[in-house]
Amino acid sequence: QGKGGSLFDDKHGLFNDDLALHDENFALDDGPAPAPPPPVPSYLGVSERVEASLRRISADMERLHGLHAVRVGSVFALDLHRRDEEIDALTERITGQFRSA
């Protein structure tokens, strides 16, 4: 009899203990433990954020182009001041996006 009341089966090299094929003192040697996964690089996800920023900038640039076209075509319109403010605000937003990218 082995430790803990288990019977060692010499024929199969196993410990038998009421249908369980193990012993608390028996451990399999699977070799060295696997290495932990490498740390996540700090630059991971940067390209995705840059691409998202560039898509927003591109959309804003298209809108700015349209605003300029409307502004140039409306020399005698009454809302020139509002258009100019909108163009200035969008230009500042695009500039800020480039600075933060």
C-alpha cells in the first residue's frame, strides 16, 4: 500500500484510490513552466488612434473646403460674418487635431 491508503499498481505504474488515478504526493513533470506572455508594448493601438484622427481631420477638411466654396460664392450675402466665424472655428479645430496627433 502507498501513502494515504492508495494501492500502487505495478503493472500500469499508477496509484489507484477509489476510482481516482492519482496520489497527493505524485506529480507529473511537464518540464519547465511556460514563459509568461511578453508585456504589451506601449505603442500598441497608436496606429489605430492615428488613423482615426486622420479620418476625422479628412472629414473636417472636406467640410472646410465646402465652407470656403460657399463663402467665396456669396460675396454679397448677409451672413458673411457667421460664415467667416464658422470657417475660423473649423480651421482651429483641424489645427488642434494635428497638434494632438
